[in-house]
Amino acid sequence: MKGFFKEFKTFLIKGNAVDMAIGFIFGAAFATVVKSFVNNVVMPPIGQLLGNIDFSNLFIALDGKEYASLKELGDAGAPAIKYGLFINDFISFLILGFVVFLFIKGYNRLKKEEREAPSEPTHKNCPECAMSVPIAAKICPYCKTRQ
């Protein structure tokens, strides 16, 4: 059991777990901001354009009764399909997915530039025999030609 806790402590201290935890915290905070953006900035103008529709208040009560609002439905404890909330959440998902896509695309571009960075050549071709020899070589080890 001591070995298990030692391994767990090493895992936590290495930094990967800490980095992952920070990523989750920022991800959750960012998702909250995106959800607020959708609910408070994006959907009101769309609802206005579609005839003063409040998407967050769109539902189908499954008990057959009529309810004026989602709050009234909730107070009655009636089951419902809350498709307006689903629309809001789906738009939040699309925006969040798009931002993550842009982030990963930028990250991959930076990694590609890092991989493609030209390095200093370490070898040259001998003009006589075309074999690869170190740049610092004064004589080709294959054909003995002076470089």
C-alpha cells in the first residue's frame, strides 16, 4: 500500500496532474463565460428577430397542461421537454467547440514551425565522390580528396 501512495504522490508532484487540473478549472470557467455569452448576448437578438421568442422558455409539458413559463412548470413539478434550453446549450457547445478548434489549430501550427525549423548542416557532399562527409573534414575519408 505504501508503494501505491508513493506512486500517487509522484504522479501529483510531477506537474502533469497539476497542469491538467488547471486546464479543467479554466475550461469550466471558459464554458461558463460562453454559456453566459450565448444566453445573454447571442440568443436575445436572435429571439428578437424571430418575433420576441425567449428560447430559454420554450418547452413542451408532458402532463398535457399549459404553463406560462418554465418557472411555473418547475413549481408544478411537471415533466417537460425543454427544447429551448437544449438549443441554448447546443449553441454554447458549437461556440466552445469552435474556440477549442482554433486553439488546437494554432497550437499545431506552432508545433509544425518548431519541427520545421532549419538546423545547421553537419555534413557536406564531397565534390569528387559525392559521399557525405562532416563539414569540418579537411580530407574525404572515402576518396582522400582534399576538401
